[in-house]
Amino acid sequence: AVVPVRRALVSVYDKTGLDALAAAFKEHSITVLSTGGTATALRGLGVAVTDVSEVTKFPEMLSGRVKTLHPNIHAGLLAIRADPDHMQQLAGLGIEGIDLVVSNLYPFESTVASGVSFEQCVEMIDIGGPTMVRAAAKNFEGVAVVTSPGQYAPLIAELAANNGSVSRKLRLDFARDAFISIARYDAAIAKYLSTVNDGSSVEFREYTAVRPLKYGVNPHQKPASICTVNGRALPFTVVNGTPGFTNVLDALNAWQLVAELQAATGMPAAASFKHISPAGAAVSVPLTPLLAEVYDVAGKNLSPMAVAYIRARNADPLS
């Protein structure tokens, strides 16, 4: 079901694309709550903004460390819209629901990379932002959460297509992305604090499926996928077909053998593997007329790499 967006809470460090978002807020008559620099920027774009402090009845405090950490905010995010008791509690306490959260976090990793002091890095550990994002993402059945300027366009398109509402699919997609962003953020903080504390390093790996495999080790093991690690590119390209897990291991082991052959001989090399064992390996030595005939390549113009491949493949052509 679609959820009408009547009230939005916006607090962003990166203000890229805020003008487009502001136009959508005005077009759909969305009430906007905000804080600090975000509120100033939105007002500059012609959006009527209610300061969060007016909702919480508390001023921002502790040099901005406490802004949105208040029941008047988080009850509005976490109340289950389909639960009459939740909605009755909100009404009894005079708390209004919040239908949309737009929040991107303090740039912790870039701050660390800039080489500033430990104290400055710690100050870039966002508390209020992740708390709002997690609350909104948990309650995605009633709340949409946007964590990147790259999500503004699909949000705006949905608001336009659904008369100011957003679909469940978009809310769930954005909730997933929100938890991914928080996990990355927390991992970066934990890694940094571990490093500066005793020189050790906590490592976190993020696997992203980028290509389906035909199957795993055996045909019954589906689904299986090739994954990237921490966003790094794959070390190979699949030229044709859909490999299985063993095919990938064959390719990686073949590459190691070929690399050693080329390093040792300085010649183009190739290898053929079957079930993670070499079935043939060769360097580019010209074929005799008889071998060319046997290998069914007589009269063909072959590159040195093609010759190495033909020799390796025909060392055990039945495997």
C-alpha cells in the first residue's frame, strides 16, 4: 500500500540536490521539520520549515550533539500506523507522525582520511542521524527513509506518480539501503577506534552478488553467485556463458599457472583446467604442419596466444 507523505524530517550534512527535494515538498504541501544548517538551506529555497526544537520543546544543546533525540520525534517515527493503541498513545500525548526521514550522516571516513586530530574525528561520529534512520527503516511499513542524494530522483518520481505518496516497494528498498549505510558507517568507526587504540585493526567485509553462477560445487547448490568484496572490482571478466563455482576456481588456478609460465619463459602461455586440476599447460611454440592438421587449425592465421591455448587445450581434449 502507498503511504501519504504529509510530514517530513530533513537533516542532511550533504546538501546536494536539496533544491529538487525542496520543490517536491512545496508541490505536495509536505510539512517539513528540520534543524540547523539544513533548516537554513531549505528556508533559502522557499520551504516553510518548523524547527525540531519547536516539536521537542527543547533547544539544540551540547554544541548540537542533541537535536532530535526526543520522544516527540522518535514516537512519531516508530508508531505502527496499523496499531490503534500506538495511534491512540500518539494522540493522547499530542505527538504527530512523521512519514519521511531524509538524512545523510556526518562524513566520518573522509574526516579520518583528511588527517585531522583524534578529537575532531570523534566529533564526526553521528548519533542523532543513525538513530533517526534506524527508527524510520524499522518502521518502513509507515515511514520512508532516504539516506542518499542519489535516492531523491526516485522519491520525487513516486511522489509525483502517487499524488504525494510512496509505495511499499520503494519504502522497503530504501529501508534496506538505510541499514546497509548504517552498517558501513559503524564498521568504519569501529575500525578507526581499534586502530588508534592499540594499533590493531578490525576488518569488515561486505559481499555484493554481481553475477549468478550456474550452480555451486554441485548442481543442487542454487542459488550461487560471484561476489565482490568491499566494492572492489572482480579480478576477471566472464567472456561467455554462465560458469559454475568450479569453473571459477579453474579459471583462477589457471591464471596462477599461466602467470608463472609467462614469468619463467617470457612467452605467451595458456592452461586448461578440469575440476581444479591442470589438464594441460603450454607456451606459444609454433605448431608443426602435422600438429596444425591434427588440431584442425591448418591454414589459419593464429596469434601467439591462440597457439598457446590450442596446445594447452589439446594436451587433454576430452576433459
